Amino acid sequence: GSLRLSHPGRNHSGSYTCSAVNSFGSDSITYAVSVLVPPSAPVLHVTETTSSFVRLQWDVSDDGGSPITVLSLSYSKRDDSAVTVIVRGDSHTVYGLDCGQEYVFHIVARNAIG
């Protein structure tokens, strides 16, 4: 036999039991199924600013069932090319910013799934 889940999500994780009954008896087996998905989008917060740096903090509410392996923080002046850095933990300080300029910040979390 087989079990097929169409469009599986984290809510499909759990125990699944397969049972068989015939004239010779019965048997069953239970499988623990963990559905792994990409992590949720991090929520980015500014915690401190000066004329030349900004301190950012983020929260990832769901790692998708697989540890986060990479956090990519990108930032740029409005309509300029982005600088991307790999960050660790839950905060990062970006130094060397130009006073009076508007910057755009974006962070992406990745795990083994995506």
C-alpha cells in the first residue's frame, strides 16, 4: 500500500497507521510523518539608528521543521544596487551608511528545503 498527500503542509505532520486484515489475521504499523517546508519570512525590526549605522533584529516564527541554515540580509539606497551579507543569530548592525539617505532592507531565511 501507499499513502499520498496532495499539497502537503506542516499540518499534515503526525502519526499515520496502516492496517491490513485478511483470513489469516491482521497487522498494523504506525509511521511518524514530518512534513518539512521552507521557513516563514523573517519579520525585520529596526532597534537602533545613528547618522551612520542601523541595528536590525528579526524574528522567524516557523523554521519549517528544519533548522535555518542561511540568513541573507540585503540593503541598498533607494534605486541603487544591493549589498548582501550572510548574517547569524537574530540581529546585525550595518555600518558606513550615509546620513540623510533612504535605505531599503530585506532579509531572507533558508533551510534545507528552501
